[in-house]
Amino acid sequence: MSLLPNSVAYMAQVLRHEAEERETFHKFFECWLAEQSQHLEQLVSASKERDQLENDRTKEEFDGRVLRPIFHRVVQHYEHYYEAKARWAKHDVLTMFNPSWTSTLEDAFLWIGGWRPSMAFHLLYSKSGQQFEAQISELIRGLSTSDLGDLSPSQLRQVDELQRKTIREEKEISEKQAKLQETIADSSMVELSTVASELTRGEASLERGEIDDGRVEATLAPKEEGLVEVLERADEQRMKTLRETLNILTPLQGVHFLIAAAELHLRVHEWGKKRDARHHQAGRDGHEQ
């Protein structure tokens, strides 16, 4: 088993040396993912330990001593990820829209460089239904299971309101991205591409100017700045949705939600990487035949 450095320490080291290449964030992501896996085990262990407690007073004491610290540590881990991502995006935003650290399976479901915020509600409802079915006999007898299958009418109402608000905000960001994407065909880009093509064919005079990398970069710069802004808004929406969803839930329900989120993320990443490896090997075998 390879030992990966702490993601916080790794990020600090990278920034000190001003190494902002694609592979440095790839390495950071691997560190962060390993930590997420560790946090998942801690969450599951704490949840199981709490289930063994018999009286409410002991459970309340356990929540304050064990559950809440783990809960806050996991949320801070997500915050750290988006802080690091924002730093790297300022140096190479295009990499964040075409990440080398995710699988093609994950890429197919990305929304502006990450998970779609409204997906949190589908996850919540799916896990809630799963836990409700598993504990239905207890719920029928009027016993509280305290997990996501035991959401109150008030909580469901709040989740519904948050989902509607999140979808509206998602739409605003998507529209901003669409307008930005259209600028790839604005007058500055069309003029530049026309001159460059004429020069390539030998049809343009030097009076129209040479197309060097500096001129290309200057034309693309405001578009990349726009991408940074859109990505920041999308990531802020992701983190905002996570926080507000957790605020509706009890600490124990929040732990169950964080477990479901980590399990889904880690397993989809794992399955995607395995599929990519199989397809890559199949392609190599085909060329060798």
C-alpha cells in the first residue's frame, strides 16, 4: 500500500514551490481521496457504535463527544478541497474542466467541473427510501430510527424548498456558462481565426499582422477568466448545497448522508477507473493482434 502525504501538507508544499502543473492537483486529489476513504470508515464506525447505545442520555453524550467532531471534520475536508481547487483554477482553469484524475464514467456525469448540486437531493431521497424500507417495522410501531428513513414532515418540507431554490440557482449558473461558451465564436475569435488561416494559406499580407502565441493568449484570456468565475460559482453552489442540506438534518442523519455521499463518490470513481483500465487493455490487445 503506497503512502500518500496529507492533502493539506501537500498543498502547502506545492504552493511554496509554485508548482501549479496539472499533475500536482492530480496528486492532491489522490491524497484527498485517500483521506475521504479514511473519513468514511470513521463515520461508519461511529454510526455503528452509537447504535449499540441504549439510553438517550448516553447517545446525546456520544453525539457531542464523538459524532459532531467527526461530522465537522468531514465538512471541513470538503471545504479544503474546494479551496485548493479554486487556487489551482486560477493557474489552469481548463484542466479543471478536463480533469485527468477522474474516469470517463465520472466525466460523463460532470456539471461544470464537478457534481451537480441538485444531485444531493436525489441521493438524500434514495438513501431515505432505502433506510425507511429497512426499518419499516420499527416505524410502524412508532419507534424512532433517527436515520434518513425517519425524516419529519418539517424536514421534508425544508428539503423540498431547498431543492427548488438550488435548481433555480443551478439554472442561473448554467445560463452564465452557456453565454460564455458562445464567446468562442465572437468577433475577436472569428477575426483571429480568419487571419491565421489566411496566413497559413499564404493569402494574407503582413499588414494584417502576424498571429503569435501572445496575441492568441490575449484573446483567450478574458474567456478563461470567465471560466474561472463560472467554476467558482458552481463550486460555491456545491458547498452551499451540502451545508444547507446538513443543516436540515440531525447530526446522526447528517452522518448517514455523508456516508452515502462518500460511498457513492468512492465507488463510482473505483468502477470508472477499472472500466477505463479494461478498455485501455482491450485496445492494446487489439493492436498487438
